[in-house]
Amino acid sequence: MSTSNDDKHDDEAEAATAVVDDVEGEPGLTEAPPCDPYLAATRGLAVQHGWSVAPDEIELHELIGRGTTADIHRATWRGLDVAVKWMRPELFLSNASAEAFFAQELDVLSRQRHPHVLRLMGACLRPPESCFLVTELLSGATLGEWLHGGKERRRERPPGSVLPSLAERVSRALEIALAMRYLHEQTPRVLHRDLKPSNVLLDGDSRVRVSDFGHARFLPDGTEALTGETGTYVYMAPEVIRCEPYTEKCDVYSFGVILNELLTGEHPYIDTSYGPSKVRLPSSCL
């Protein structure tokens, strides 16, 4: 019998009760404990399973990426070169759901063990000032940068950039497919919900790591998710944009757009004269 996410979170909260005292006794703890029970439970599990990281263990270096809710730094942790995704404090101060949002990303990523899924090494869950993920540090570009020769969405390739060979592009597609199959075959299933080239990182050998699980969600058997406009329009399935029920097939649609992009070497919908959201809607709505 399938269980809801709320039931799962309640079970995790109970499991974390035994380690609450350990959590409160973590060295260097200065911030107030999290208010959201999901984040509190996840933090307890992090301590229990040995992947809790104190802020003073991290030595931040240069900024290597910036998103809407977090900054990503190269860092040193216990003598290792790592990447740190540090959530901005204002997110927790302005959004009552931010703690649960962060816990969801951690919960999903902490369960993954696959060569083409970004590896979580540790995390700190002390909102609002010290909420961050520690992951493996990759020396390659994003899939989009590797494919198009830069970050900008443009019709022509930047001067001097060379399109990777077809064999290399097909190999990257296969690696993404293997990662997504792994996620979708779990119990409960994992929906990424924001699969796009900028969320696919490459290592020094140009091998894939699917990353950024901020929009990911567990989906028990026999259920459908219902969340509108989650992800990035160009890669979103029609049913997601229309706020209709959807399953892991929304990721399959996103992968199809990426596959076409890899095979052609062109940005999707680069020739359209209107917003990509309209591309997904029935012609009667245009």
C-alpha cells in the first residue's frame, strides 16, 4: 500500500526523535533550530548517518555559480575540494515554505547513489544563515555550455567553438537516460521536474551528473503529482504547464527536448517568435 509524502515525513520525524539531543549538541550551533518538522527530521537523520556538516568545517573559495535561491562556491572540506551550494538567508526569512523546500532537496539527493547523479557528501541545516549542501566538485562545464560553446541562448555558435562529435553527444544522452531511469525505478519514484542542460553537469572527462534537485519530488506508486509550472518552460511537458496531473513522464518529455537539442546542436524553439510556453499549448489557445 502506498503512503503519502506527509506520512513519510511523519515517519522520518519519529525516526529523528532519538537523535534530537545529538542535533542540539552539535558543535558550533548558533542558529535557532528549524521550525519545519521535515527539515528537523532531515537534520536529525543527517547527524545520525554522519553527513551533517558544521559551518566552521567549510572554507569557501571563489563563486562558481549563482541561482535564484543559492550561491555555489568552490570550497575545501576536510582536505577535499568540493562544491558548496549555500542557500541565501533571505529565502528563509521571506518564504514560510523554504525550510520544507530545502529539506525535500536534501532528502531526495541524500538517497541517490548512481555514477551519473551528482553525489551529496554532506549538508548543514541551520536556517536562516547556514543552510548548504556539500557535493562533489566537477571540473567540466554544464551540458549546455559544452554543447553550445557558452551560456547564452543564441542562433549562431560563438566564434571558435566546435560542436562535439555525434558520438559524444549520443553518449551524453545515454548517460542522462541511465540517470533518469535510475530515479524513476526507485520506490517511491523520484521526479526531477527541472531537467534541462544547465542542470546537467559534466566532469573532467565530460561524463554526466544530473544535478539540482530543488524541484524534485517523491511519487508513490498509483499516484500523480499536481503542480503547475514547475521547471523551465522550454523543457516542460504540456500537462505541467496546463496544471494537469502528471507522473515521471514529464521528465521523459524534458529528456526528449534535450535529446533533440543534442542531436541537432541547436537550442530548442530558437526560431519561434513568441514565448516557449505557447509552444506547449493547444493551437486553439494561441
